[in-house]
Amino acid sequence: MKNKITTALLIASTLVLAACGGGDPTESVKGGTLDFDTSVTVGDALSGYDYFSETSWESFETSQGRTVVEFKGKINPEAYIGTTRNLGEWTGFEDYTITQDTLSKLNEKIQNLKQTYECQFSISKTDDSFEVLYSGVHTEGIKTQPGESFETDTADEDLSVLSNVYTNQPDPKTWAFIYLTAAGVFDE
């Protein structure tokens, strides 16, 4: 899980970011800003997202000598209660709201559900900049029927999840997963 760099993500994540100077790479990323929103630091945006229940930061070096700072935020389904989305033409353009009942149905379908947003930043060797290497959601749990565990990684190639985190809005992909799973759309 440490290094989820794929060719598609390298192409999609060429966004260069401005960092605060020297020392600890984690602090440089946390104190830096993204080009698409310089009004808030990376650390404040990610650690202050209302839809995470826990957050963590770590840095490591890859076998190629690349320094990577990794952020993880545990997605809190309870925070999605009361949020509404329109699922478009597929559902007749009706608005749907996640309720406590929605989460109860989700928990009936998937036990021990854990969703974690992960974002990795690569630190430049030549200056105080960094770039997004990976953004995505890791999901795991046990499907009640047939009782099998599952694990998936969904890459955020267009950085839309990161953008929603930055604007402190519920992520539509996570919202859809919660609602549609509870509604039985993914039942086998």
C-alpha cells in the first residue's frame, strides 16, 4: 500500500504545489498550498475535513530514493447523514438524502466497513516543491451475503475527491457508494 503510483496517476497528477521551506518533509507538505487553492494549507484542508473521523501523516522513502509524504483520512459515514444528492437521469432526477436508516441498511450489507482516503505527495530533490503522486479511496469490509471479505482501491485520477476535501464538501463518489450499497444496487 505504501506506493500506489501508476502510470495513469503520474500523468493525471502533474499538479505542482508550492511548499513551505526545509526540514521535515511532512511539515513542508502540511504547510504548503495547492495551486488550485492557495487560501488554505494542505495540512489544514486535509486534517480539517468534516467527513474524516481520524487522520494521520507519515513520510517514507521509496526504493528509488523518492521521499513520499502520505496522508490518510478515515471516512466517517455518520458525517454523511443529512447530505442530499441528485443522482441524475438514472433515478429520474430525484433528490436522495442519506439518513440513519441508510447507514443501518449499509451496515446490514457490509460488516466492518472501513473507507480511507489516501493522498501521497512526492517531495522534489531540487527545490521546496511537491506534487500529488496518488489520491484515492481504499475500501474494505465483509459482504454479509455471501460472507466474503473484500478490498478495493479506487484511484482519484481527476483529483475530484481531493477537490471536495479542499472545499469541505461531501465527496459524491463516497456518497454514491454509501447510498447505492444501502439500496442494494451492488447486491449479487
